Amino acid sequence: MKVLVLNCGSSSIKYKLYDDDQQLAEGLLEKIGTAQAQLNHTVILEHQAGIELILKALVDPEKGVLTSIEDIQAVGHRVVHGAESFSESTLITPEVVAKIEECIDIAPLHNPPNLAGIYSISYLLPKVPQVAVFDTAFHQTMPEKAFIYAIPYVFYTRNHIRKYGFHGTSHYFVSHEAAAILGRPIDELKLITCHLGNGSSITAVDHGKSVDTSMGFTPLEGLPMGTRCGDVDPAVPLYIMGKEELNLQQINALLNKHSGVLGISGISNDFRALEEEADKGDKRATLALEVYCYKLKKYIGSYIAAMNGADAIVFTGGIGENSDVVRELVVKDMEFLGIELDADKNHAKRRGEAGDISMPSSRIKVLIIPTNEELVIARDTRRIAAAN
């Protein structure tokens, strides 16, 4: 079955085309709504025009991989927020669309462009089944003690304020890949999966189920990230608002776009640039890296405690897969927990390579696994579309 996977952001569309598990094509359309929008250097004003251009590219006589758009048998969409309505991927129906629309209030930056992709395919390919794959679905197995905030319970019942978690598709994929590498059934394993990129999250996966994760009601909670602050005393934003006379929009921008390692370093949210400057002796770049790795180390320790042990720690995402510096700083001095990194293997690993980088004697294995969220979306889409 040929499946088109769409990941529609506010100003970009990532896409991949699969025939079963074989990837046939991929692309990125950026800067939608601007004169700099690029896919064959064409100005794209909105998502439907962008998706039309993608469909044309897939059947292009020279560069395309399809003879006809009718070859597309299903379309899978990444949807960021499904709240408590969806604990698994689902066939898109008018009722499902209505539920996704209800989540706009708690995911105003993400769900609208996700919906734009769904609306566009409904118009352009009206007979093709569509499937929604939710970032939040994998984390719906968290127990109540892990997702409830210590605020008046009425805000949960009335406004659905709770920890939801994100990057679920990635955490699901790499945890199952880890089980394959370890040669054990996933329902026997306790894993800690670290999805580290400009947005970063860590998840405790106990016997194949998410039991805790670092991101919360929004992707702002948890680890410090490229530009997001992560965990912070809730009084700090209120104090800054009073001192600097900031409104809600300004403090939201400060915490989401100007904080994290960018805010600490004053240099960049790109970890490659931070590592370069730290090597040159820049103290704030060094501090940004140390803060990031220290907070990640603390989360790993807390999840080992929560699960009463761990079999492996998995690094994935752009930073997790490629930064030997971050991996080394994170697991340094954790030998007492049975974590022993093989420095040579850690430094030798190259982009896209999966494998075990721990010492043979390490009781808790350290793995690098490239994530593939699009493949999960394609597989779920194929399975659900075939069943319907």
C-alpha cells in the first residue's frame, strides 16, 4: 500500500511517501506564507496550495515516483494533541476532526496546521482514507499519579489541565527498536528514552508503556531545550511580568522562544555551535551544556527510581543521535547505578547509526537509535486503512 505521510507545521510541511515500509520519496516545504517559501522556488500562501505542489512533485515525469495521484491509497497525518480523546491512532472521520478541533485551545500553535493538512487532503483526495497519529497517544498509559498537577482538582475536570506529554511516536518507535537490539520482548523491559533535539523530552517506558514523561500540559515543561525554559519555579514568570511589565503574550514568547540554552548562552540554540564555543572556553556556552545535561541526568535518576530499575537508556533525536559530548556528560559518574559508557564506541558512532555504546559490564545499557516517526505513521495508517 502506498501511503503519504504529512507533518504540517505552522509554516512548513514535511512529507514522505511509503510503499509498505519502503520509503519512495521525501521532502520539506518551508516558509509557507512568505515570498521565500520553497519547493521549486514557488510562492506558497497556504497549506492547500503547498500540498497541491507536493502532489504534483510526486507525479512529476522527471523527479516523481508515482504515475498517478490515484496511486496514493492512504494519507497519514501527524497530529500533535489528541488530549484524552485518543489513546491510539485512528481513522479520520468528521467526529475525529471535531475532537481535534476541540484541542486547539490547548495546542494553538500545532493543531491548526495539522488540521489544515487534513482539510486539504479531504478536498484534494476526497476518496482517500486518512489516519491521525497523535503525539500524545503513547503517553495515555501514564497513571493518574504521574499526570495530575497539584492544583485544585476542578481544573482537571473542568479544563482538562494535566500532563499530556509529547514526542510519543518517537518514544514508541525507539523503545521497540531497543527491544530488538537487546533481543528481548518489550514487555520484559524497563527503558528510558531520551528524545533530544531543539525540543527535548524523556520518557519512562515500563514493559512497553509510558508511565511518565517530562513534557507536560504543553511542550514547555521538562528539560531545558533549544529555546524553551523547561522546568522553572512557577513564581518566576509572575515575578518577571511584574518587574518588566510584560503581558501574557510577551512572557509566553520569553519562555518559549528566548529561553533554554539560547537564553543561558546568549549564543545559539544549536548545540553544535554551543559545543564549538565551549571548546574555545566560552563560559556561558559551557554553562548551557552543563545545565542541559545535568537536568537530563536528574530525570534519568528519577525514572530509574520510579520504575525500580532500568535495562537501557536510549538516545535519539538530532542531539541524542549526534552529540557524543552530550551523551558523555549525561551518563558521566553514574557507574554506581550500573551505567558504564564505552568512550571509544560513543565517539565512533556516526549519524544514522544505531547500536550499543556501553561497556559489556554495564548493567544498564546505553543505546543510540535513530528515530523514524514517519515510518510509525505510515505503518499505523496502512494497518487502519486496510481494516476499514
